[in-house]
Amino acid sequence: MSSKAEILANIRKQIVPAVELPEHAGPWIAFENPEEKFCEVLAAVGGEAIILDDPAELSDTVRRLKCMADAQQIVSGVDGVRELGNCDLEKLADPHAVDLVDVAILPGEFAVAENGAIWVDGRRVKHRAVYFLTQHLVLVVARQSMVHNMHSAYQRLANREHGFGEREYGLFISGPSKTADIEQSLVIGAHGPRSMTAILV
């Protein structure tokens, strides 16, 4: 008998007692101040959150971001700051061209306080590669859309008009690109955006 066969045979002999599936009815974690928790978690993973009381301040706030200072190619898909964009994704035939984008200002659907994540709907942009190839990512999301935890987030996604039944593209984004697998040293912007700013309006 080979070593592989012997190992597999020994594994098959092990009888693991059956256990009941965990109950998923909750209660789930909730925060006294979900916006504060969102900002705290996002900062911990290398991102930055800005809370605006007045939507009219959005344009000035984006203009003042550090990433905007030297930006040459800017994509803006958010009402109120579209005039800041000079690169139209709709006119780009090749998605590889978005690797020249310095700043992408895009809408988020809702935020999750528990992990500082924002759900983005890939159907709202022509080239979804922009989320990963831009140097700096700015996501604008409505404050009232925030949920406390991922359980509520998936409930929200399932309760949409089309639920999970249709083929679509979306993802949760929390912070900029990062890796910590080399000598346990956190590197920001390892293989994607070097910064991520969430603006809650």
C-alpha cells in the first residue's frame, strides 16, 4: 500500500460524530453608533472615511483629497462630482486602458459597519476592472444605507428585486489593496488601489 493510500484509509476509519447545523436566526451584532464603527474598522484596514452632513459639500470634499492633487486621469461616476472627471469609461473600448486612471470616484450601494466594507454593483460601470486598476479609489455611499453586520448585508442583497437569481457582478470592498503575508509586514497598495476613501453622504 502506498503512503497516500494508507493515509486516506486511516482518514476513512475516523468516525466524526454528526452535529446539528448552527442556528442562523441571530441575534446579530449591532452597534450603538454604526457610522463610528465603520470609520474605525476602515481606518484599521488602511482606508479613510469621511462623513458629510451636507451633500452640497461633496464636490469640495473630493477636490481636497490628497489623491486629487496630482491626478491626471479621473473617472467620476457620481452625481454632484461628475464634472471632476476627465476620463469617460463608456468611451474606453479596452478595459486594460483603465490602468492609466489615477482616481476613480464611484458610487457604493451600501456600507457595512461590522467590517468597514461597501457593496458595489458592477452593472453600474462599463469596465469593472477600474475598481482594481485605479491608483486611488473613492466610493460615495448614502449614510442611511448603512447596515450593522454582514448578515443584514446579505439579507439586503437577497431582498432586492432580482435577488441572487440573476447572473451579475458585485463585491464588497474594504480599504485599499494590501498584503501582510511577507514577514507579517502590512503593505498597502500591493496589487491594486493605493488608497481607498469612503465618503458617507
